[in-house]
Amino acid sequence: MTVNRVPSITLNDGNTIPQLGFGVFQVEPQDTAKAVSEALENGYRHIDTAEMYGNEKEVGEAIRNSGLDRGDLFVTSKLNNGFHEPEDARAAFEETLADLGMDYVDLFLIHWPLPTRYGGDYVSTWKTLEEFQREGRARSIGVSNFQPDHLDRLAAETDTTPAVNQIESHPYFTNDAVRDYCRERGIAVEAWSPIAQGGVLEDSTISGIADRVGKTPAQVVLRWHIQRGNIVFPKSTTPSRIEQNFDLFDFELESGDLEAILALDQGEDGRTGPHPDTFDYVPG
């Protein structure tokens, strides 16, 4: 097991979140318990899942079998796009807790704003998450893929500032307009697709830095996120990569390295996922 001290970030509600976690997006349910168990054995204490990933039960299974104290873990899940109506959201949240086998999650997010669905009403959805937090069943609440105008609306019409905004961010798409907006308002930024689904790993700038510091390209990019202040949760089902992705705290990138990687940003051309203003997928 790799022994490293993962930094924690204090959220705007006073709770803390480990800056490095383990993600299970696109991990098949039959592979999830083993991958999460491997991650926990390597020292990860932050697990990021979602209703739409279809693997919450297996995440819960791995956690129960780990022997770890629930209080030592940080578990995130996210609301399925098909359940934004308040009553649907309440039922879906109950199912999340049941599938995980827990009486609370550390963080619960609205997965996508879906501004072209539900009459553009993500505000009532957010108010439902506020209920979960008041009840203590979601210690922190946040959003994912929200743009500044979406966040402005929440600020104008609700009482709670999201603790986090989980957004696509990587060297080819730094998404700094959203990152800067969030930071100015005390919203922590979580980066999904942190290595652009592997797309940045053969970049000559990144591989050159990796050769110089004696780390893999993935470790360099993940370290870049950490030093920028992003919360990041790489996913893998390969034990060696799970271990490597945790091994980020025995080196630092120089300021020139950070700037060179930042210069790789391609703006919207670098985006690998859908745009939050138009994404309207609801599982059938």
C-alpha cells in the first residue's frame, strides 16, 4: 500500500473533503467492488459515484467489506437526470442510500442542470437537496456541470451556495471561466475527465515533464490538478494504475511546468464531453 497524506479542502459549509479520490464512472458494476476495494487498500478514502453509473450497490459492498470506519470515508453520489422533480428526487435519494447501505452521504450533487428539460427548473431540484442537507442525510450538497448563469440563478432564488461544482477540466480544456467564477464565490471545483479520457497522456509537453521528474504522464497531470487546487478522482480498474494515481505527493511541479501545461488549453475545441447548456440526456 502506498502511504501518502492526501490534503483536505475545507468546503464553504465547514465540512472537509479529501482532494484526491477514486472515481467509478464507466466502471462496470461487476468490476466495481474489486476496483473500489483495491483503491481503499491503497489509501483512497474518497469515492465518487452516481445514480446514473449504476454501481452504487457495488461501491457500498466494497466499503462494507473493507473494515474501515464509515466516518473515515468521504462518499459522493449524484442525482439521476430522470429524477429532477422534487418527489422523484426524494425517492431517488432514498434509493441511493439504500443501494449504498448508508444512512448518509458526504456529498450529493445535481448531476446536470438540464436547462432545456423540466421547464428549465433546476431550482426546485436544488431546494430538494437543501432538504437532504437539513435532515443530515447529505452532509454537503453541490452541483455538477453548472455554468455561471445557472449558479447565479441558484444564488438569487435559494438560500444555500453549492459546496462544490464538478466540471470537466483538464489541460486541453481548463474551463477557467467556470473555475474562476466558483473560486470567487467559495465553491470548490472538482475536475472530471482530469486526463481527457487519456487524450493528454501522449502530449509531448506532458511527457517531457514526466521524463524529467521521473513520473508517469498521468501522475504529472493529476499533480497539476492538485497544485491548481482542483479536487480530482481518477478512475481505473488496473491495480498498478490505481496505485500510481495515488502516488502524487512526493513531488511538486515547478511554476514553469504548471504554466506550460496550462498553455495547452484549447478552449471549447478541447471539450470532450457535452456542453451543459444543451445536454438533455435522460436515461430511458
